[in-house]
Amino acid sequence: MMNKLLPLIYYCFFCTTISFSQPVYFEKVFGDSTDYCSAVSLTQLVSGNIVVATNNLSVSSSTNQIKLFKFDVFGNELMHVDFPIVDYQTVNKMKPTPDGNLLFAGVVTLSTGVTDGLLFKTDTAGNIIWRTTYGRTLTDESLQGLDFISTGEIVSSGYTINAGGSGHSFYLIKTDTAGNMLWDMDYSSANNSLSDAVVALANGDLLISGDRHLANNNYTATIIHTDSVGNLTWDLELPNPYNNGCKNDLLTSNGDVIIVGESATATSFSFDPAITRIDTAGTIQWSTIYNGSAISTDALFDVIEPIPENFLTTGYALNPNTNSADVVLIRIDSAGNELARVYFGDSVGVDIGYAMMNNLFGSGCYIAGTTVRNSINRGYLIYTGLQGIQTAISTNQNEKADFKFFPNPCNERLIFTSSIVGKIEITITDFAGRLIEKKWINDRTISTALLPEGMYFATFKHEKIVSHRSFVVTH
């Protein structure tokens, strides 16, 4: 609904030389009208198509079915796959694997009533390659965070029984590429805690974020750092004195981690959108609570970095234009300052953005979540080119370099040209923000032979000139 957008603005993203028609904006409501459908994760394939993972709760039978939907770039549904119902299972996160397939993390309720963590891998058509559950005897486990280390091994976080206190504790597992358990760890505290996200750092260390119950009966966002085999290095509870929590994290292009979630304030017990940025030593760079409504709960669920040090985040907040809770899209700068805000949704019910991603082949982003239509929660897919949310792709707009790439997509190597003479510092990160390579170069060739297929970002620096480009590797 175009009239739901705030008066807008201009946004400039990376461009690639891949060329096919791109939408400017769409909203897609999907799923069976008799099921409560919620889209929790999405990713874009090399073809440009979008795949979305959903939970679908049957109104009649109260069973949940995990489904995978595929859409073209304009939001037209191409297919959907109903995964077999095995006990009661729910998907929490989906990510593309280094080998071009899809991995899902979730939870399954066994016939005994105990829950186990769940991982399963499929191809992009939804055919199951393997499926494994993870749990200890007669204890509840769930897997919610998901990432890959550089060798392709899997790390997933969630919760298990709290051996050192009440409720649950952070839980972390590492598996090989076939889902075979390598090790699992739990991190107990005096009170209930659970993890929503995990990120693998370039050196193999891990950051696990989640919520922890405190003695004052509040919850607080908590981040723990481990080495590559799960040994605890440090434990950080955010010092926010009000009830708060986290939903997701992002490894930024400079190696910091951004935690998104929600927080109460001194004037309101209702949650407002909140973001915290920390470095990998556990030092808080900044923590911001954004304006929200005192009469509704507002929260953020995901964050992306479309260009280095510029961020977009989504969740839900009270839309002052409709007085209903709608999907919110907020742009922030590197210091956490809000620069612009956009709302999407209907005028009734709660609309939520659970996950988002950059459009790999155009200037814009996709958001997946849920919307209420005819009193039923339906799947919700949004694309916006974000015309009007202004940013710059150079630190000095009067000093730009004429960088050109070819071929793009590339296979063995990427060649670029520039009028700059002498050494150029180049930094390459993958789509998740993980540092791939940083070095000074004299020649104009970048080897890509060992890079997995996918989207990458390159930042070029020479004196006062900074230029950002994206490129795609295919083999």
C-alpha cells in the first residue's frame, strides 16, 4: 500500500551489472487463509528468486507445519513446499549454506512432551537432504540462532535446562556439514536465560546473544563470547536498568556486532525499539532506545548493513498515520542515530517484520513477517526500493573514484580499473558482514577462485577517497 509510506526521500545502494527488471515496491500477502502463517526467515537465490520459511498453525487441528515459499523478484509465488509433519515442529531461522543449499534451525516436541533442537538441510527446491534433532535426556532444548564458520561447519544457539539455576540456560552446538554433533555446551546462570542468535567471528570465536532473567524480575539482553570450541571467554549483561531483550544480531563490516531488540524506558513499561553496538572485546560502543509508543509494544527483530556503516532494521511499531501496529523500517547511521522511518501494513491488527535482507541484484530490501487480514495471521513479504532515504556511498562526495568492475558475476578473478595511481586498500566482506580479506594492492586483479558462490562487498580506500562496490561470484 503505497500510501502507507512516509513522505520519502532517496536511498543509494550498491549496484551490480546483473540486469533484469526490478520492482520498485510491492506487498505480498500469502499462505492458506485457514492457517495462521508467519514468515520467519528469507534469503535470495542466485537466480534472483526469494525463498521464505514459514510456520503455519492449523486452526482446525492445532498442528504446525513448516513451509517453504518461493517468489520471483516481483512477489509472484512460484511454488511452496509442505515439509512432513514430525511431531510438533517449528522453524526459527533459515540461512543459505556455503554450498548453495538451505539450512533450518528450530524445535520439535517429541511424543514424550520433551522438546529437542532441530536442524534440517534442503536444496533450494525444498527437498530434504538431512534432518537431525539435538537434545539431552528428558530435558527441553530449542535451536534459534544459526551461523557457519569458515570451513562450513554449523553453529546453532538456543536453550537447554539450567543446571545452575531456574528455568533455562544458553545452549550452543557445533556440527559438521552433515549435521553430526561435534560438541555442545551450556552456560548456566542463577536465573532463566535463552539465546536468540549466534554469530561466528573471522577468527573462529563465537558471540551468542539472548535474554537473561535478573534478580529484580527484569530481563536484560546478554552477550557471551566463547572461543572456537565453546569455552566461555566473557559474559556481558547490558547495563540498561529497564526491562529489555534482544532478538537478533549482525556482524558489521568493521567487525563489531549490533544487537537489536526492545527496551522499556523510565517513562513507559511498554517496549520501544532498541539497538546496541559492541566490539568483540565486549565494550559497548553505543546503545540507543528509539521513540516508540507508550500505549503499544514496539520491537526490532532484524538488522542489515546495505552499505558499510549504514544500517536498516525492521520489526514493528505503532504507526501514527493509522494508529495500528505496523511493520517498521528504520535507517540508522554508524553512531545509532535514526535518520528515517517507514511503516507498512494494514490498518487493523498487528503487522510484524521478522526478517530482512538486501536485494542482491538491485537497490532495495526484502522484509518477511506476518500481517493480520480477515482476522487471520498471513505471511507477509515486502519489497521496497527505498527511494528517498538518503545516504552516500562515499565519505567525500566531491572526491570519487571511477572504479569499474569486470566481469561481474565473476569466476576465477575480478578485474577493476581506476584513475588512481599507486596502492589501494581493499576490504572484502561477505553478505553476512564477515571479513574475507583486507590488504593493500598495486595491481588491479582480485582472485575469487576460492570464494564460495554468493554476494560480496568491496571497499576501496585511497587517501580521502572511499568507494563501495558489490560483486557476485559464480563457479
